[in-house]
Amino acid sequence: MLRKVVFLYEDSERPNQKIKEITGNKTFGETILKRKNLKMRVLEEVEGESFVAAAYSYASQEEQKEVWQQLKNFPKEYAVIHMRSSFGIRNREAFKVLLEKAQFVQQTMRVEENEKTALFLSKNIPDYLEYAMEYNKEGIVDMAGLQNADAIQSSCLVDLGEPNNFLQFITSGFDARFFNALESDDFTVTKSSTNKKKIKSEYEYYYLLPETMKMWFVMPFDYKEEAETASYTMERVHTTDIAIRFVHEAVGLEEFEDILKRLFFFIKSRNTKEVTKEQYEKEADKLYVGKVLERMKQLKENAYYQVFDNNIKNGTKYQSIDEIVEKYKELYEKVKLRDQSKGFLAVGHGDLCFSNILYHKETSLIKLIDPKGALSEEELYMHPYYDLAKLSHSICGRYDFFNNGLYEIKVVGDMKLELEVDFDNSEYVKIFKRFLAENGFDYVTVRLYEASLFLSMLPLHMDNVQKTFGFLLNGMNILDEVEECLKD
């Protein structure tokens, strides 16, 4: 008999300590994967099916009771699927087939993964409530009573309570740019792109590095060129990047100190070469002014530019985006006078943000991935502050929180726009400031150069206009901080 289905997502189970090191105090369902938490991903998958009458989630005993009450409002003959959040969707197509089977089920059935019951299907609402109430404990439905129920074999789910499974699952969504493709297995990651020059430069970068710096990077190998694409392969390092753990608030201050200790050792041990004052300033002007102006030209060609400009005029103290850029250029000229590094360039990673830094807490291992690339030794060298600006981008600018949708743009009482990022980073910023000072770098200079990153990346992220506008507001706020610091 064909009938409607009600889907329940139980998010009561807490991860073990090993997984908490990645996700902090979040539940499995609250774990973020590429801008969305796992609960949202599962519910979106389910709600798209026409035969699903409703989908609910709960994480506490009180919420569970509310959901049970809602169930009583549906026809009794509706089937029920109950899924535990400690299991994730491994295969979307197979999961869809499993959902469809619930319309026909005539008795309670379970789906096993890793010898555990991942979800079960009840033929109707009264049967479900009878079982759930009998085997309920503090909002968690015990699956022990299902051992004699018929099992459905499916490869659609993965046991996220197993640390190795969790790590592989959460790192499988590599956030590659639109022109890149990433394929991985348990041992390797292969990166390919139609932008052959970029792939070649990333591959060659490692082999052009001074021998003393290769220890920091994951070695690429097996470079290939096809008719339309180029690719290279790397060892898959079974640990997360820092960005994943930082947005889950799983990086404690003591651990953060250890991370910065190692990253600043990398910064200070980079190979350098002497250049004239003119060459140094030319490199700075190219990176921190030329790139901003060039990207602003690109932004003005986008249909959303005028919308952004109007929002800036009506919702901030600035009259236009051009005025923000002029303020940036004015502050840049003042900050140049503070820079005491004139006279050398350094071998740079070129994109030293948290998502490109793999870190293993137990061994304090750090490995860097996705460098800017180089086709000659000359191209390895860049302005010594650029890597620090990228690092600040993640620490002070909370870049990864924007990437994961953990921010809000509000209209406050005076009809002005206010940016709110869902994380207090003040203690982390204090530690970062101290490391900068101890290693001879100026915080205000780093912050201004960081502002240039937020401004210059705008046209590259127009696939998500709200996030892009958040970048613009964040860049504006950094300029306000720099201006205030320069008054002291």
C-alpha cells in the first residue's frame, strides 16, 4: 500500500571526545560541512520528495515531546522514518531509494551500517509512538529493541560516530574553486582543472622551493596533461584543516598558541632575497593597491554592483563603494610609513589562510596545501607581509565564518546596516598581536593589507552575493579599525 511518510531526525547523541576535537560542543547535526550543517543537508534531501508529508528534527527531550504531539495530527496510516544524526548520507541516490521504500513497508524495519541501526521505518504512526515511548531515555530512542526486526541492506549511510569515518566524511567536501575538481580515496587526492597553467604552477612550486622549506608542504606527484585538463596527485593527510575546527570553536587558546608558534616559525624561516626600496614598494603597490583597483573594475561590470553601491549609500556612513576604496588608498599611504621591512622579499605560500593549513593536534603536525604556484624561482618571492595578511584574514577577519554562513547582516535602529559574525575572536586576536610584535611585524599594517584581500576578492565570489556583500562590510569595518589605530 502506497502512503505518505513522516521523517524524524534525532540529534540527541553527542560525539565522542575524538570527534569533539574537531566539532567542539556541537551535536552531529550541528556539524558544518561547506556552509550547511548536516541536519540541514539531510532535511533538505528529504523535504524535496513529494511523498514526504513533513520532516522534523529534535535535540532534547522537550523538543521530542513536541514532535510526538505533532505526529498525532497526521493520519494514523502514515509511515515514519526515524534517523539518528550520528549517521550521514554517503550516497544520495541510494538514500532516495531508501526513502521511497518507506511508502510500502508493512512492518518495522531497520537499516544497518557498521553493525549499528542507523534508522528504522515504522508502518504507521501508532506503531512508531508505541516503540519510541517504550524505548525512550532522555530524548534518545534506544534501537536495542529492533534487533529482531528485518534489516534492509543499503550502502547509503556512513557511521559518523566512528572517528575515522567522521574525519573522511567531513574532509571529503574539499572547497575547491569552480575551475578545480578534486577526487580522493583513502590514500590520495587528485586535483585537476581546465586552467592548465595554474595546475602546472602549483605542481612546479614544490620542486622550485628551497630544500629547507619543503618540509612544510604536501608533496605533489604524477603531473599529467590531457587535451582539456591538467592534474597532479598528493598524499591524503588524514587530518582536518584548521578552518573546519575554528568555525566549530574547537580550537582552544592553548592549542592556538601552539599553531601560531609553528606558523611563525615558518614565516621567520622563509628564504628571503634583498631588493631595493623601489622594488619593495613596487611589489607592495601591485599587491595591495593595483589588485584592489583591478578587481573593482571587474566588480563594476557585475549586475549587482549598483545594488551594492546603493546599499552602501543608504546603509552605511560611506556614500559609495568608490569612497570606501578612496579611504583605503588614503590609509595605505599612511601605513606605508610604518613598514620597517623595506629591503627584502620572501618565499611566500601566497594563500596562507586556515583552509590551506592542515593541522594534527596530537602530533602538532602542520602541512600546507594549495600554494599560489610558481613556474620560476623568481615567482616564489613576494611581499613579506602577504602571508601574514592571509593569516589575519582567518583570525581577525573571520573569513571562514563567512564561507560557512555564520554571519548576519542586520538593519539596526537608525536603518543602518550592521554586520554580526557568530564568533567572539577577541582572545585569539590578542595572541596573534603578540606573535606579530615578537616577530617584528606591525599589526596595523597587517590589518590594512588584510582589508585589501576582502576588497579584492569581491568579484570572485559573486555566486553568493550575500556573502560577497558581507565581505564588503567586513572590509569597511577593518578600515574603521585601522583609522582609529592611526589616531593613537
